[in-house]
Amino acid sequence: QVQFVESGGGLVQPGGSLRLACVVSGINLTRDYVVAWYRHTPGKQREVIATILAGGDTWYDDSVEGRFTISKDNAKNTAYMQMTTLQPEDTAVYYCTAAHIPTNNRYWGQGTPVTVSS
């Protein structure tokens, strides 16, 4: 019933940009949810890179601070991750998640791969 549909990943050269989108259905991101983007590379631990609260406050991991921007369009029930100045170490599968604060339920997207290579 709850569905996260991610898109926007692909192959990009170092220094390039991509915009990831996460279209959500089955829950309302405007109420009591924290949205977060994670990424995972084989051989490394999955890491959270950005979060946004229902009220709009944001947090970024040091690895992406100043380069990535998380946002949310409540009317479209969609979350975004704008990524700029991409580097090879940004290569990973990127996941959109939402955590429901009252129940601690967490929902995950299917992941979209990003490859940064010349």
C-alpha cells in the first residue's frame, strides 16, 4: 500500500549534477514524518546523508554538505535530492526513506543507482 518510487539516478562524469526524485503514495509526508536519503556501496556501511523534517529543517552529512540539497514538495508528496559537484566516491545506490515519528515505522524506496566516473 505504501509505495516509494525513486528516479533520477544514472551515470555522470565527475563534477556533474543529478536530481533524484521520490514519489510517495499511501502516506502523507506533510504530517509527522522525517524524510531521509541514504546511500550504500558494496563493501561499505549504509549511511544517511540528508534529512528533512515536516517543518522543513534540514541536516546533511559532512560528506555532502554544500554539494547536495534535500527538499520536499508537499503538494506532490515528493522528496528530492539535488546533487552537484559529484565525485567518484559518491557512487552508490541511493534510497529514499520516511520515518513516522509516533510509531517509529520506517518506509524505504527501491533505490536508484548513481555512478560517477569519467
